[in-house]
Amino acid sequence: MPRYPDSAKDAPVTLDEAEVFWRDLQPFLQERGYQLRRRYRPGWVPAWTQRKTSLYWWEFEDSVKARHPSVMDAKCADGSTVILKRVRNSEHPVEVEITQYLSSVADKKNHSPQLKDVLIVPDDEDLRILVFPLLRRFDDPEFDTIGEAVDFFRQIFEGTQFLHHQHIAHRDLGILNIMMDTSMFPEGFHPAAPSMTRDFKGKAKYKTRSQSSSRYYIIDFGLSIRYEDTEKPTLADPVRGQDKTVPEFADGLDGTYDPFPTDVYYLGNFVREHFFEGKDDVSAKRGLDFMQDLVEEMCSTDPLARPLIDNVVERFEILRRALPVSTLKARLRSKKEGVLKAVSLDVAHWSKQLR
């Protein structure tokens, strides 16, 4: 259950500006078959204010706010949950076009999410609402085995290769734009509080990635660029994504650059920061040294020294195939673990593996 300060003044009894947008759009969305949660329906009154109860306000489902101002969850008539994303064409002129194109390409290497619908908002020709299947953060829950992490790397390298083969540079690869399907959660989860059940009455139950064959997705093509097949050289005006460490942008955003080597840097630095070094609340991992040289080359300060994504995929596949089964089934350890804790967790892990 999410934890909040036990104070009535902290309760979200009013909607913020972004939430008001979705509430006002709710009647239109409902006409199109998309029902928003109770909090975002016209006339909403917080459930915790309507009756005496021993529950705290944060134990009520309608206290849960959307996780991003431009994104909202909704329910379809068949009971499935979808994600709605608002996009302004004036701000991201090619996002809808590229997303529609990628969604139309049937290829197992295509790790772009399926676009289910595009809604034109009444009285606002600049605004589009994109409808996607529900996804969740790629590392929530945490990876259990080295093999699960290896399969994750394989999929995101493959997905980036697919984009580049379509002459598309993503230009914002990183932790915020890599997601996972919902196969680990056969009974579902709350879209805005992913650790909880959909009805908000308990913790969501899940399987391991090894049991569910999770699939990973590259999302958000707001900064992406697509070139014609014969367009050479592939140059673009610089743009900063979520990763602010790109060497070619160190001296500013002047001139033009080739975005494809930068995609390789984004991908390599994501793996380096998130898995090798640890960042924010994520600890560094052990057992991935086999790919360190490849990742370091992907992060070269010289864009011309970085491998092409085809080379990344080819080399990673050689490394992956060389790993013994025992390594793939081994637990993905945190570098923060002490010896005693690591041994205890290893014993529990192998006990489950050998059942």
C-alpha cells in the first residue's frame, strides 16, 4: 500500500491543472469507449470525505493520481486497461506519424508498442490522444536472474536495431522510455499504483520473468526523426533527451550531428549507469562483466568510434551464447549486498531453482 503522511491537509481533495484536463475530456472519452477512473469523472467527491471510516485517505483508490500529466489510464468496454497519451502536433510534429508507422510493421524485432487508436480532440485540431496497451517500468519487479537481464539487453538492442533499420533515430533512449508488458501480472495491477491490485485492496501478485517470458518495449517518439531510405548523410539539429551526458553535446547544441551513433551512446550509457554503476534508487549489479567492454565502446566519447547497432547486436549475441546455463540461472546480485546476505539470498534462490 502506498504510504503518505497521515494528515488531512496532504489529502488530494482537489484536482491539479493536468487532472482537470482529463476530467473535462472524460465525457468525450467515454463516448469513444474509454472510461476514466472515478477520480476523473465530472462531479467527483473524494470517497474518504463521504463517510466515517477507520481507513486513512491514502487507502482509498480515488486518492491515486495519474503518474504523469500527459498520460492517463482508462478502461475499455471489454474490461482491459489502456494508456492514453496526449500529444500536441505543434510540439512534436512527427510523433504520431512515426508511432503509426511503427505500429503498422509486423516484425518480431519491432519493440514499439501497438497503437490501438488515435483520437482527435473536439475543438482542438492540434491535439491528439494516442491509445496504447498498458505497460509498466522495465525493472519493476526487479530482475531475478542474470539470464533475465541478458534477455532484456537482447530485446532492447534488437528493438533499437529495428528502429535504425527503419531509418529512425529515437534520440531519447533511456530509463523513462523503456517499458515491459504486463505478463508477469496475470491478475493485473493498478495502472497508477503498480504494486497494488486493480481494486486497490491488496498487493498485486506476480510471476518471475522466466515464468512469464516478458517482452520489453521502446516508447515515446516525440524527439525521434525518420529519414528517407536514400537520404545521406543522416544529419539533424541537436536535441537533448533525458540523458544529459552525451559527449557530442558537451560544448552546446550548435551545428548538426548524426543521431544514430548518439542512440548507441544513449543505450550504452543507460546500461552502464543503471546496471554497472547504479543510479538514484537502483543499485549496481554483479555478474554482467562479460559485456562491459562492449558497453564501454558504445559509450566512447568519439561518435565514430562507437559500434553500429548491427555490430552491437552481433557481438552481444556471441557473448550471450557463450554463457553457461548455470550463469544464466544464477541470481542477479546487488553490489551493495554483504557476504552473509548474499550467501543467504543465493541459498534461497538455488533452492527455488532446483525444485
